[in-house]
Amino acid sequence: MIQNDLHRAIQRTHSAMFNQVLILVCTLVCLMFTCICGIQHLERAGNNLTLFDSLYFCIVTFSTVGFGDVTPKIWPSQLLVVIMICVALIVLPIQFEQLAFLWMERQKSGGNYSRYRAQTEKHVVLCVSSLKIDLLMDFLNEFYAHPRLQDYYVVILCPTEMDVAVRRVLQIPLWSQRVIFLQGSALKDQDLMRAKMDDAEACFILSNRFEGDRIAADHQTILRAWAVKDFAPNCPLYVQILKPENKFHIKFADHVVCEEEFKYAMLALNCVCPATSTLITLLIHTSRGQDGPASPEQWQRMYSRCSANEVYHVRLGDSKFLSQYQGKSFTYASFHAHKKYGVCLIGVCREDKNNILLNPGPCHILASSDTCFYINISKEENSAFVLRQQEHLHRSRLATPAYPGLTRLPVHSIIASMGTVAMDLPDSDSSPESADGTTLGLAADPVGTEKHHSIAPVLEVVDTIPSPTFDLLSDQSEDEATHSDDDAATSGTWVKGYPTNSPYIGSSPTLCHLVQEKIPFCCLRLDKSCHHYPYEDARAYRFQNKLIIVSAERAANGLYNFIVPLRAYYRPRKELSPIVLLLENMPETHFLEAICRFPLVYYMVGSIDNLDDLLRCGVTFAANMVVVDKESSVIADEDYMADAKTIVNVQTLFRLFPGLNIITELTHPANMRFMQFKAKDRYALALSKLEKKERENGSNLVFMFRLPFAAGKVFSVSMLDTLLYQSFVKDYMISITRLLLGLDSMPGSGFLCALKVTEDDLWIRSYGRLYQKLCSSTGDIPIGIYRTESHLFSTAEPQVSVSVEDYEDTREPRDALICRMGPRNSTCSDQAEQPLLRRKSMQWVRRLSRKGGRHPERISQQRLTLYRRSERQELGALVKTRMKHLGLSAAGYMDMLDHGNTLSYILLNPSPDTRLEINDVVYLIRPDPLTLVSASSPSRKASVSRSEDLKDSTPL
């Protein structure tokens, strides 16, 4: 009985591989023992072999060596050898085959992660339904980018087998010693036991965004999260979910990233704060600023250096940089920390509270127990500042740079500490820049020259809190009074409040601009007239501001997060842009119920590959066009072909309306190189070579120098995966990102906005002086610059700008063109299929010959110019004809033409001496206006007058 129990215990604890090896060993021992004893016994009548001689003979025989020095002499022993060889040839191959099969199966499933290693070493578990090479490399590069995670192991638990690309990567020595692949399901306790989930430091559960049914993919993720929580309740969970309506099922998880929530909020802020998606991507990616350091382009070197900035945290009392600001205002600490150390202080968290506040404003006094959040290239403990040496050198007044404590500083710290002498003279009169914009110093003003106001110093503790010049909660605010009567008629009375109908459970309440009465569903449709309003296109509404058009396959619940940030209470009513949702499918009633309280929000059923739909929804009156990737396109035979239709449609939009700001979402970041593609663009080819070099160097952002990404024109949702990975080391990153995007609205926390630098603001000269001006006047904290520069792109063929009106021919070729490129159901004659360029050229030549044709050389040159300009002429004629056919005015289309070659990029937390340029857009974290209203209510009239005086002295 005891032996049976012991046998069952051994069978439960030992694996199939161990049992098969044990059977093989026992078989070999039995064969050898039988053969040795038989030979030794039978050879007594002959050679009288010893036991050792018999052992030697059996080993030599079964190993197929056969020296022949020891041989059986009598026939019984010879017969025994023949029988044993036959038995071995039958039994041993079967045993080896079973062992090889189990070994191959174990290689596929990955075996087990030993209990000893789980208890002595640290590991995390990655649960995925399908392991792709891009997802794996993004996770490994970001996870192991942190120094303190170098000793961690990654156990991958996946129900499918590894593909060839993943297997090849895991065989690289760098990853083979760190990554362990286990084939299994998170819903099985035995597979979770194999991964030692109960001893894991964390479990990452990722959804399959390439699944055709995204709701089904979320359901699988929810079950995995439940199974892990049931098996290992103390294991921290990091969960990625796709649909916001499924988020409340995993509220128990420690960190959750909802893909559609972040995606739509990021795309929305791109319309009011350009390149917000690039700004957030640079913040949440780990980079050392070593990308493209030897690039010949100045913008690439600056862009690369600033991209190394990340968000860090430190307790104020333990900080070497910030501890000196205890008891001082937040804005004072932020300005002086940036001035001295290049550190941008953006947020704080009280010890007795768990809520992070971005820029709580000048009324917040820092305490030693506060946790401060700042943007810098590295953590302060890794910085090269030596405070004792700085104090010693300062006391001895040695001949040193502006900040003498700099010894062996990194490049960014040196730059951050130079050029700040102008800010040390707040009472001096600063002169404007010269006409060529090259003067940066403080030159003495000649007698009789007009002087600009000086920048006021940032106070340590504010005695009076400036309040807004209007009541934020009033329905008759100053900016609303200036709104047009047409918009008031179409939108009704505007109020500020919280949306009553959310399309899903778990949305954060946000104070927004709303209409007092719900808008009828019939009035929400832009292209259909109703008995309330007879309008059928965007032109008839006569909007005061330019449109924001969103092209999507269907009205997903996440689209609600696109509207909320654009209708937040802190955005002035006169700056709100109408939002038009261009949907391929009719929205459901519950979605219309959720958006019917928002002003200036409309929808239209159509597609971006139909020119008539684009013109009816007001593309010629639009400032931004957001193209959301289609969910159905991810079901492609080749993974990277999922973006094919989106890329081609956007390229068509770019050709038809080159002046339109198009923001595109892609599934794969590698497809960014096809955005605004020009086959013979030499500059694009140079950037492609730079991208390949960065990939060889192991950069985490190989596509960062692509012009569409640097300018914020393209965004891939896979970039958000890094946010979940970084939260393992920085558990505050998800909260800060949600506050920046407006997904969470915390009382007392600021919000992200943008400020454009005009020609009148160039007298400020540098980013450090702008920092001082904003902190001393409005309490805003700048965090970066979006810069647009004119750039001469070298191409193989000259690019000629075209005016469509200058080259309009007779009615016949234009009608033929419309017949050939018009609506899909139209037909055209055989004559319309002839080459358009040839017909136009011949008609133009005949017309010139009738006029005399006195200058043949000039005619040839004009024919060549016509040949080069024919494509733009075709497209222009097509658009103008369709607009005329729809009864629309073509006046707005001329404003959509390209205005020149420019490139844009982001300077994240630049050094104080960075020179401001015209048309720079400065990213600001503005304090919560409601906090200022509540704090300044006792002395409102006095504070309003003081703020108006301050506004006069600081025109920025």
C-alpha cells in the first residue's frame, strides 16, 4: 500500500520527459545485465571469461565498435549475442523515438520554470494570445532599458507556437539567457504553475489588436486577468484592454491601459496642440539622446538630444535639486529648477493624498513630504552636479562659467546652465530683436528709443492670486458674448456642466461645454435637412471656426473621448471648432444619445475614398482631418498590409488638398515611411538610410526622424504599449498621461494647452525668459516647443507650384476628366479614355498657332511647363468641377493648396538659452482655472484689476 502511494506521488511529480528517460535507462541496463551474465555463464565451457571481460565485450559490441580481441567461442554464447543484438535493434529505436518526440514537444511548449529559480531570481510573466516579433522586441527593448531590471527574467506564456522569426530572436545570446518561452494557457492552473505565477514580480496581459473581433479579444483578456487573479491574488497585474466598455471588468488590476481611450484623446489633442501624439510618445519611450548624434542636420541633433527627456519622481526632502524650494510656491520652484539645472518641474503629489496634480499653480506651497514629478534627461542621482563643489567655488568667486558647480556635466546639463544671465536681470529693460532676428544679448537702448516692459520676477510666495477676467461657470461669459448668432441658433443656449449620458461605464467625469437642451437626432446629421434646419452641407452652416473632420469606420464608444477634450470647460467658446464625424456605418442610438448634448458636433455617413462625401462634409473649410485606422483592415493576409487602404486614401487626400493638416492612425509604425510618399525625394531617401542605421544601433525609436512622425502627422497605437511597460518601474506614468490627455480631470490639476509665438513676442528672445514670463504672469509651465522651419528638399525633378486657375482649358477635357475620375457609377465615352495631357497640349498648341506663333522657343518652354503641371491641374479641375456640381463655392479650395516645403519637430524641455523663433508653438501646462476662482473669490474685483494691469505689461 505504501509502495503504491509512493509510486503515485512519483508519477505526479515527475514529468513525461523524466519518465521516458528513466524507461530508456532501465531498458539499457536490463539488456546489458542479461547479455553480461549470459555470456559469462555460457563461456565457462570455452574461454572461461571473467565478469569484466564479459562487460567489455558487451560494451564494444553494442557500441558497434567490435575490436575482435574478445569473442564467444561456442555456439550457445554466439546464439545469445545474435538474440541480444536483434532485441536491441527493435527496442532501443522505439525508446529513442519516443524520447525525441517528447523533446521536440518540450521545445515547443517551453518546459517549466523551476521553483528554485523562481525563489532565488526575479521574473515577470508576459501573457499574450499571439506572439508577434514587433510586440516582443518592443517589450524587451523597453523593459530592459532600465538599469535595475537587468537581472530580471521574462517568462512568456502563449497558447500558440513560436513562429520562425520569434524563435530566431530568442536564440540570440542576449535574449536566450533572459527570455523563457512556455506554450500554455493562462486559464489552466498547471500552466500558471509552470510559469511560477505566484512567485512572479508582475504579470503583463496584452490583448491581440490584430484580432478581427476586438470585443472577443477583450473577452479573452478579461478571462486571463480573472484566472491570474484567482491563482495568484498577490501578483501585480498590468492589463491592456482595447474597448473602453470592457474596462470596468478589470478594475481590480493594478494598472490598466485602454487603447481606444488613449488613442482618441491623443488624436483630439493633436488638433489643438500640434504633434501631441509625438510629444507623449517621446515622453513614454526610453531614450538616451544618442539617436542620430552625428547627423549633419541641425534640427536632427536638437530633436535627438531633447528626445532623451523622460518623467521622473523624487521626494522633495530627499532631492538635491528641489529641497531648497521647501516652503516656496510651485511656479517659483519650477522656474528656478529649470534655470539652474535644466529640470522641468511639472507636478506634485501630497503625502496624505494619492492624486497627482499637474501644475497646481502659484498658490501651492511645496512641503518636504511632497513627491515631485519632473522632466529631465536623467534622474537627479545620475546627474553630475556636485553641490558642495558648487558652493565652494561660489564662495571663492573663482573665474568659472555662469554656474560654477558644473563638473563633467552631460551635454544637456551644460546647455541648460548657459545663457541665463539675462534672466538674472529682471529689472533691466530688454530691447527687441533686430530686424534680422540675430541679436540675443541685452544691448543698451539708444536715447529716444521705445523700450519694452521688463519681465517680472517669479515670487517665492504669492500674496495675491490672479483670477480669470470672467466667471468660468457663468453662461454669459465674455467670450460667449462674441459668438455668432448663427451658431447660437443651431446649438441653443450653452452651459457648463458634466455630460449626463456616457456611452460606457467607467468614463471620468469632465466639466464641458454643453447645450441646455438635447439636440434632436435629426439635427446631428450634417448632410440631411430636417424640419428644424434646412442645411445639407457644411458651407450652409456658416461656421466661424474651421472644422475638425474625423473619418472612422464606425462610431465606437472610444470616439466619445475624442469629443470630450475638445469641449472641456477651460477652452474658450469662441475657439471651439465644429467636429464632423465622417462614418462609414450609421451610428447607433446610444452613441447619438451620448453626443447630443455637445455643441457643434455633427455626423455624416460617407467615406474618405469618395470625393463628394469629403466635399459635403466641408473638407475645404477644415483645419484638421483625422483618419482613424479601420478595424476590419487588420484581417490581412500579410500583417503589414493592414494599413494599405488607409495609406493610399491619405495619399489621395494629400494630393487633392495639400494644405490640409491630415493626422493618420496606422497599425504598424514601420509603415510611416509611406506617408506623403515621393518616390524621387532624395531627402526622404537620406532619412531612410538614417532609420536603417538607427535600427542597427538598437534604437527604441527608429522612426523618430521620419518627417510625418516628427511633425505629429502620423500615430500608431502600438506606441502606447510602452506606457504599460514603463508603469512597472514608474507607476505614475499612466496617471500623468491621462491628465495630460484630458482623460482624467482632477480638481486642482492643470491641463495641456499650446501658445503660438508671434512676431510681437520675439523680444523675449529665449526659452528661459519665456519660462520666467509665464511663471510670473499666468502661472503656466512650459514643457516644450513645436518648431516649424522652411526646408529646401532636394529632389530628382524640380517641384513647381501650380495655380489651377491659370491653366483652365476648354470645357471638353475637363468634362472628360470628370467622366473618367468622377463617381463610381458613372460611364465615359471612348474619347475620354485618351491621354488627357496629349489632348490639352494639342488644344493649347492650336490656340497659340491661331494667335500667330511668333515665339516657337517660348511655346516649347510653356509646353514643358504644362507637362510638369498637368497632374496638379487635373486634380484641381476635378475638385472644382465636383464642387460646382454639388452647388458648393470653389473659393475655399484655393486656400487648401500647398504653401511651401516645411518640416516640423518637437524640442522637449529645451535648454533655457534656446532661441525663440516666429511661429513656434509652446506646450504649456496651465493651472486649473476653477482653483484660481475658488482661491481668489474673497478679493475678486481687486485681483481682476491687478491681472488686467499685469496683462498689459506682459502681452504674450
